[in-house]
Amino acid sequence: MPLLEVSNLEVCFGLRSGAVKALRDVSFTLERGERLGVVGESGAGKSVLGFSILNLLSRPGHISAGSVRFEGKDLATLAPEELRSIRGNRISMIFQDPMMTLNPVLTIGVQMVECLKAHRKISTKDATYIALQKLKQVQMPSPETRLEQYPHELSGGMRQRIVIAIGLLLDPDIIIADEPTTALDVTIQAEIMDLMLNLCEQNNVALILITHDLGVVSQVSQRMLVMYAGRIIEQGPTKEIINDAQHPYTQGLMNALPQMAIPGQKLNQIKGTMPPLQRIPKGCSFNPRCEYVLEVCKHNLPAFTQSGNCQVACHLVAELNQEKLLVKEV
Amino acid sequence: MIAFFVKRFFQAVVVMFVISLISFSIQDNLGDPLRELVGQAVSEEERQALRDEMGLNDPFLVQYVRFASKALQGDLGDSYFFKQPAFDVIMKKLPATLELVFGATVIIVLFSVPIGVYSAINPQSWFSKTVMGLSIIGISVPVFLTAIGLIYLFAIELNWLPSYGRGETTQVWGVWETGLFSADGLKHLILPSFTLASIMLPLFIRLIRSEMMEVLQSEYVKFAWAKGISPRRIYFLHALKNTMLPVITVGGVQIGTMVAYTILTETVFQWPGMGFLFLEAVNRVDTPLIVAYLIIVGAIFVVTNTFVDLIYGLVNPTVKLAGRK
């Protein structure tokens, strides 16, 4: 049984103008110690996916269908108290902007100790000791003084280290990191990413890394999901997808990387923009922007096709596979 | 810490200087103190002689300098009516007013925090919607109408509570005449306190509610949920502490304002406080008393704001004052 099994997850935002589905039919699994990258444009549903795993969507968002099974328990329907015992304990989250994540009026020590006390029967002294150990693990300089300090006394990089330390406090099975380095200085980004990678490896923690940085995903994750307009369109081993993307959208993303450009020429880009969730086109949601669009793409939703070790939701890939099979048979 | 208080002290001096200047310059327009003082039978010549004697005919600046130099020595002049130092007259009435403001503040804190927090957490519940509706009415109904309504209902119809006066008072430390330590005194305090609180309470409920709703949407509250902290701790520590920052700032100013609002409340309830005294002083054109009242209220304003800043500094770690390293 996989550690985490998300199946047919659908997330709905009930707005006055009608319900908007931010996630549709999202299914994937995560094994113990595995590192999974989730990539996509802004608004593709990456963050919503991260929050819905812990059922942390704020109103009016809610899980409208599907399940999130963690060790067999469905987090989407779990009672609040049981859910609380998993949050921060077995599955923890690291947020995007460390400037906003820590409570400005509570000391670092209070914010770390309370997390331990919420999940374990433990004295403040012991909890402080564990907090110190974790601060050392994230290579925080002079950790003792940090416990007494308030967030505003620390830099962005230091705050993100503290958030990571809080994420690791209870030795969780899974960490969900929602663009953990986006808000940081470029020089700090690599440092924090390395730190997270090392800590996850050392502690055998599974990582769900949500990002739009393909470079980071290729370095960190073993498997990846590509999301577009609330759906997964391609998933599989990171190496295979990076080296040989099947879906036209993923190919477009790869070609848009500055590393792929010829010096002196314009960077490649995917034409158009992602449709707003209220107006997702019929058929394949990528069809208006796709270079290889077929007639069938405009009417039918593509099912997943196995291609190598990857699963791709594309009619074209399906047809090409079909032809290959025919050629083999002949 | 000391620097902070020294700064505040000078601020208070400046505030009181400005207030005294303003109140001094309007005194000529309040009416003729002589008419109230001596009555109809005194001839015009005698009046003029009295005016000269009292220094009322001197130029404004001369009068003001004379007043200010005395005021600096703690003498704010004698009340025409009471024939006593104006300062002493007001100080005698101050406890009653402070007790009224204290009563109203207790009511505001006791009711606004739980109601505000509840309606922020459950904005869709019928209770929150009712409270929001009622608060609009509360803000828009004038104080004296609230007072009369309360008197009609609780004093006349139900006959539960007294409608005027302070009731039985006791002496504490020889100087503080208080109604807080006798059942009768407390009973007398209830209606005036609720009346005085009636304007501020809805304001505070709405303020706490809207601040809290904003804080509940913040990233750090979301992060607290993600950490698995209990809802109680999230609402009453993580969220409420941040909610209170703007509320404390507004609250400090409002408590000062309430001292001024007591004029209406005290009049309706015949509450023997300094607001009631002030209204009488205006009627009698008792200028030294009016000026002294305005200066003392100004001082109270500065003192409460100083306290509020101290409390704010304790709650908000990003503010450095009062000796925090």
C-alpha cells in the first residue's frame, strides 16, 4: 500500500457566479521516502492540491469528490480531531512566503514548542530541547538566542529555515513544500533547497515539492506531475519527462527554458494563456494553445496513455502509440 | 523607559498649554460671569469696578499670563460659584466620573471581545447577523435616548434598578469616595455604565470582528492550522493577539472620548461627576471651572494614551519602547 494515495480528487470553490472546479480527477500515489515534484503555471491548481491533501482549503473551497488516503485513512472525510493529529505531526507543510508564515507576535520558541505540545505529552523543557536540536539540523546560527526572538528580528532565509525546522519537529512521514524558495533571494534559494533535500534524505521523509521551477524539480524529485487547468496531464519519472516530454504542453515548458534557447534569439514560449477555470474549453483543456491539435482534441477529453514509464493525457500520444503497435504487429 | 516618560510629560505640557489657550480665548464668548455672580441689583459702575478688581478688563495676554503663571504652580483659579479652587472642585467629582468610565470600559471589554470573536469565526450564523444588525442601531441611537429607554424599562416598568444618583458611597484611603464597594453603589452604576457603553460597544464589536476576520485569513493562521494546533489556541492566542493591536490603539482614544461623553450620561442620570459639573459651570458662566475642566480632561487624555502605548508595546514585539532591548 502506498503511503499516500490520492484518487479522483476534485476540489470545488462555490462562488456566487457558480461553482468553479479548481482540481478535477487528480490521482497519484506517493511512496515512503519518495520525492515528488508538482509543476505547472500559476493557477494550474498546484497549491490547491497541496492544501487539499491536508484538507486545509479555506472557505469557499472544499473537496467535492475523490479521496486522499494516508495509510488507509481518507483525510477528506476524517473527523476534525483526527485530522488535527495528522497535521503537523505525520504530514507537515512548508509555505511559500516565510515573511508571512510565522506569527509576528509570538516568539520562535513559543511557535515551535506549541507544535510539539499539540501532538505529544511533553514538558516545555523537553520540547525546547527538541526544538533546539531541529534548529541545529537546519544549520541555524546560534539557535539558543533564536528561541527568544520574534520573526521580525530574522531575515527571510532564517525564517524559512525555522519554518522547515517546524516542519521537521515531529519527524513527519510527508512534507508538502509549496514553492518554499520562491520568496527568497536567489543566493539563498539553492542553499535552502539543498538543505531540504538533505534533511528529507537523512530522515527518510517523503516530499511533495510544488514549484514552477523545472530546474529544481529535475534536481530534487524522482517523479513528477505536470498540471494544467486543474488536471494532471503528464506524470512519471522525472528523468524521462525532462529528457523526453510526451505532452505538447510539457514539451512547450521545456522549450521555454532559457537553457534551451539559442543565444541572440527570442526565447520560446507557449502561445496564449491558460484559460480561467470558469471557461475551460471542451475536450482537452490545452487544445486552443496546442501546435498539434487534432479534431478529436476539441471534443473528447483525453484519457491517460502509458508511454514508457510515463502516463500522458494526450490524443496525439495515444494515436502515435497505436501506430507504433500496428507497425510492430506488421 | 525614562526617556519615554519624559517625552510624554512634555507632550502633556504642550497639549495642556494648547487646550488652556483655546479654552481661555473662548471664555469671553460664553457670557458675562458678572451677571451670574452678582445678580440684577448691582449697578453698572459697581460691575465695572468688580471687573477691574477681578482683572477681567485686562488685555487677553495679560490675563492669560497671569493665569498661566498661577497654573504652573498648580493653581487653576477659583470657581466663581463654589468660591473654592476649581481644581479641588473638579477633583472631588472626578472619582464619580472615573468610576462611570471604568464601569463602561468593563462592559465593553466583557461583551465586545467574545461577541466580536464569535461573529468573526462564524460570520454566517444567525447570531452574528443579528449582532451586526443591532450594532448599527446601537451606533445610531443617541446616548440620551438610550438612557431614557433604559430608565423607562429597568427603573420604572421593572423597578429593578435606581434611575438617578450614585447611591451609597464609601470612603477609601480617606480621599476616594467610591460606590464600587457597596451593593447599592454598584446597582446605581449599572444603568449609567450601560448607557455610556452603548455607543462604543457596537463600534468595538464591529472593529474586533472585522480585524479578526482579516487575521483569520492570514498565512500565519493557516500555518497554525497546518501545524495541528488546537482551534482554541489558534483563535484565542494566534489570532486574537494580532486582532487586538489595532483595537488597543482605537480603544485608548475611545476611552478618552468616553470621559467627554459622560457629560450627556451624567446629566440624564443626575450622576454627580465632573461632566455634570461642567454642564452646570457652562450654565453659570463659571469660566475658571470651565477652563480647569478642559485642562484636566486634556491631561486625562494624555495619561490614558500613554498607558495605551505602554500596553501596545507589550503586545506588539515590533514596537520598541519601555526599555525592551
